[in-house]
Amino acid sequence: MKFSRFQWVYFVLLLTFAGVLSISGTIALRNVLHLGLLVLLLGYVVFVWRKERGRMVDLISTVPLPVWVWCAYLLLFPLIAPNSAGAWSNLIGKGMWGESILTWLLAWGAFLILGTKRLTLWALALVSAVPVFIHLALTLLAWAGVLQPAFSEDPSLKAAVQSFWEVLLDPSLLQSPFKSFPLGFRGIEPMHGNLGYPASQTMCIGFAVMFSAWHQANPRRVLQAGALVALCFVSVVIAQSRAAAYFGLLILALAFLIFVLFVRVHRVPLRLGWSAASVFMGVVTICLVFFYQVVSHNPAWYSMGDKVMLGFQVENPKALICKGFTPAVSDLVRQKHPEKDDAYVDYLIDGLRGDGARVILARVGAELAASNPWGWTGGRDAYLHRIKEVCGHVPAMEYSHAHNAWISLILAVGWVGAVLYAWVLLRFAKSGWMALKEEQTWPTGLALLLLSIFWLLRGMVDAVYQEHYLEMQALFLLTLFLLLRSGKPALK
């Protein structure tokens, strides 16, 4: 069945929306695309209601119960929130929760309109990797000396295109081409997460595509998927996104173990002498060699363990947050690392504002969550509001959130909300797990399982259950789930 013109328009707009979800400076574009897709969906439902009413009802009933309960709770939360006015603002005014609810609807509508014809695993992997492609392209331009000083002042795609055009007109403007590789370069992204989250998401889906292609004796797709996974990992290491790099390694290990130990399907050897093991090992080798070359020469990477341990060893984390550093903190660090030189000890002390601070914030945040079970306004400002109450003033170590999405979620929408969202992610993970033994749908199940586990665990170390990250989760998780429940292969 061929795509109609309407379906093509919807498909292109949907891919554009999914591709720009995590790109900085695209809020207006995202909102326009979001609204446009919802209007098209509404028009489609009205137009075909009589003809496809039964299919719509069936598809509605396919959406898992936890998603319905979670969305209902968000809609009702302003009625029970300690700060009702702020909760209404975050639901409708600021739109964080309202937009996430509408994105669940959008994922449902995309499957209703497009089905499995174009919503394949490979398409989802490629569109999720759009921020990675942009970052790597800009990295090559930076290494080649194409990007002009104006780009550093205004890191945007417009400035990058302008730099490229100026160099084309006058090659003498090249800035020391290929002299030093720009490690730490993040392109147009001010935040590591805008690269790390889509890269990790792509790796989850990309591994499913790679293993599925091997099973279908498709060496070309195996190589393409393996290359995509490797590019995602290389991107986050270049950007020095440490959490994303470590989660990339975790995804790699989980994908291999789950496939080898739990996928119960008949394996078909690849043609042309290729094997899944050789391609997988190639991906692993590229990732590990590049990772080692960066990590071994950068204390920001190899000191992470010491900084995290210090976060647990600080005796009174609340006092540190409220009052700031004291000589006792410095003495503690020197006592714990007597064999280290002064420069490294000073580096660890400073790390208590970074990697160690995440542990300290989690410890303090856990106490705040225990004493504030009903949340606050549903907004990301809940932690800062509560810690100001505890300190009695603006804390010396001021952070906008707890750097732990589960704690932030509890402080925002209460324990009930956090449990319900955990139920959503666990439900998707269970569905992916149950599909691993099915001949037709195990690749989609593997992608859904890996992605659910990723978002569950990623929330332990960063604030990912807010704003456009929630939209990423709603769009990709529900789309994968509906692909899985359709019972059809979704590779291509």
C-alpha cells in the first residue's frame, strides 16, 4: 500500500520534529511542528472516524494502562498540589507536563496514520541521531579551521554556515587547520545532555537493528548500524560528556548480553564471510580505543571515582550545601588521599562542586523527598524552593535541581507521580523483555527494553524527566511499543 500525499507530509513533519527535539535553539520550531502535527492528527481523526472507528478504538486500547494513569495524574495534580497555581502553570502555562501528554497522543497518532510502513527501527535510529550528525559535521569543520571566531561567540548553525561561506570565498581565513583535534567541542550545544541523550537513544535502537540485520543475513545493514553506533559513541567522547560515554558502554554491554543470553531465535550466518561477532567486535574496538585515548590523559575522567566517593564521605552534606566549603572539607579530602600530590587534591576539592556534588545533592534531595511527599508545583524549581526553606536563605552551593531525576520528580509531583512514572518505564521494559523470544518482533522488543532501561537508569544521575526530554521518551517509547504490539517486523 502506497503512502498518500497526506501521509508523506505527516511523515516528514514527524521526522523533523523527532530530529530537532534535543537540538538547542529549536524551541519555536519544535512548538510549531508539535502544533501542526496535532492539528493534522485531529483533522485525520475527524475525516476518517466513520471508516476507521474500530481501528482507532483498538489502537486506543493498545496503549498500556500505566500511560493512561500517568497522564491522568498529571492532569489532576494541580487539584492536590501544595502550590496549585504553580502546578497549573507547569501543566498549561509553561506547558512542561501538558506538552508531554500531547506527545504521547502524537506518538499514538503517528502510528494511526503511518502504521509500520515507514516507522521502522532504522528510520527511528537515524532520526534520533540527527544531533550527533550535526555535532560530528561541526567537529570536522572546527578541526579543519573553517569555523571563524564569530562561531565561538555565537555557536549556532547560522554562524557555522556563515563561517563556511566566508572560507569558501577567502581560504586564507582558515584557522590553523588540522593542528589540534578539538576535544571538548560541543558544536552548537551548551549542554552535554542534548548530545548524550539522543546518542544513547540511537545506540539502543541501533544495536537492535544491527543484530536483526545479522539474523536476516543483511551485511550492509549490519555495517551501517554498527557504524551509526560507533559514531554516536565517538560524538559523546569528543564532547567530553562523561555520563553519556559510560552509559554508552553500559548499553553496549547490555545489548550484547541480552542478545546472546536471552534472544531465542534461529541465527543465520552472514554472507560474504561477515559475522555478527566480527562487526560487533569492530564497534567495540573503535569505541574502547577512542575512549581510552581520551580518558587516560584527562583527569576529569579518571578522577570521577574519587570525586563520587568523596560525595559519600562528607559527613554533613546539608551544611555543605547551605554554608559552603569550610577548612574541615579540605582536611577531609587530604586525609582520604594522603598519597596524592597537592594539585590532585585541590582538583578533588573542586570536584565536590561537580561530580561529588551530584552525590551530595542526591543525599540532601532524598531527605527533602522524604519530608515532602506531595511535591510542590510540578516544576523543575521544586528542589531549589525546598532547599531554600531548609537553609533559611539562598544556599551557598546553589543548584537549580537535584541532578537526580527521580528525586526531582518526587519534589515536583510527589511520590505518587514518581511511582507512576516508574510504572510506565517498567511496563515498557517488561513488554520488550517478553518479546525477546518472538521470531518476528524480538528486534523491536530489544530496542524497547534497552531504551526503557536507559531512561530508568539515566534518571539516577541527571534531571531527564522534564521538558523536551519527556517528549523524547513519550515519542520513541510509545512508538516502539506500538510497533511491537503490531506483531510485524520493523527493520528495513
